[in-house]
Amino acid sequence: MSTYKDITWNGIWKQNTALIQLLGMCPLLAMSNSVVNGVGLGLATVFVMTMSNLIVSALRSLIPYEIRIPVFILIIAALVTVTDLALNAFLHDLYVVLGIFIPLIVTNCIVLARVEAFAAKNSVIASAIDGAAMALGLTWALALLGAIRELVGTGALFSGIEMVIPSAHAIQILSADYPGFLIAILPPGAFFFLGLLIAGRNWLDARANERMREQRIHHQVDHATSAPA
């Protein structure tokens, strides 16, 4: 169980694909102009990564080493096709907005990297958890970046939610006469706010490491003072 917790924490925070590994930058920057778009693409990636890791792990002993990469890509492409068709059928408006970035999940280096580096070498359950955790790490980064850009850019949150829930509407957070900050929802804003998120995460890690270092020092001092002369 502790191993599964470590895998989950590694994917969601410690080795976050967006903020640490800096993988999948194209969809991260292009689809983070709103919470709905970011979460929509993120959840599609969660499904593809979880299932591709699970299937590859289950079949790893049957896949010849020499042709493993083409087989991995074939499995990922089949899952992306299922996702693409499902979104087109059930969430067509969101499907139109996400556009080419759904089929491009096939070429996302995050997916193939986890299949090759983890799923091809580990158990089915651990591989499925790894795929889900890595994709969820990307999803929360997409959602947070989308929320910041959307709020600063328009003063509202959840614009486009009606594409998923027809009866729902965007929430106006700031004043109704807020003029908006257009650059926040344009590509330059994506780079700027992503840089702030990376800096914020690094700062939190530095603080955590400093607290751990202080605790070790205090522990060593207490141990030294309590030791018999």
C-alpha cells in the first residue's frame, strides 16, 4: 500500500509532468485558457494513460521487445480513437473546442514515456495507478492554470460549462464591470502564468526541504544533549 501511495504522490506532485518534467507543453499552454477546457483535456488524458498503462502491463510478457514501441503506439492510438469518438458523440461542443488536441494525445510524450518506463516493467495495478496519477498531475495543473488565466482575463470562472452541463452557467467572480486582462487568455499569458506556477511549486518544495533539515538538526541536538556523558 505504501508503494501505491508513493506512486500516486510521485505522479501528482513530486514528478508532476507539467511543472517538473515539463512534458506536454503544447496542450498545457493551448488548452489552459479556461477551467472547462483544461479539465476536459485532462480527463481524456487520464483515461488514455490509465488504460494504456494497464493494457501494456497486462500484455508485456507477450509483446516482443524488438517491436514494443510500435505496439505501444498502436494501443495508445486505439484508446485515443475511442476517446475521440466518445467525446464527439456525447460532448460534441467540448469536442469541437478541444479539436486537434484529442487526437494529439497519441503523440504526447507523457503517455509513451510512462508506458515504456513504467508499465512495461511493473504490475498491472501499479501501472494503472501510475498512469492515472501522472495524468491527474497534468489535469490539476491544467485546471489551476486555466482558473488563473480565466479569472484574470475575464473575471469569471467555468466559462463554457454549458458544453458539459447544459443548465449550468459561468460564475462571475470579480465585479461585472471588470474590464478584463486580455493577455491572460492569450498565448503569452499561458507562458507567464505557467512560469509563476513552476516558481510557486519550487518555493513550496524549498520550504518543505528547509523544514525537514531543521527538524533533523533539532533531532540531532536533542539526541546529543540527552546522551549520557
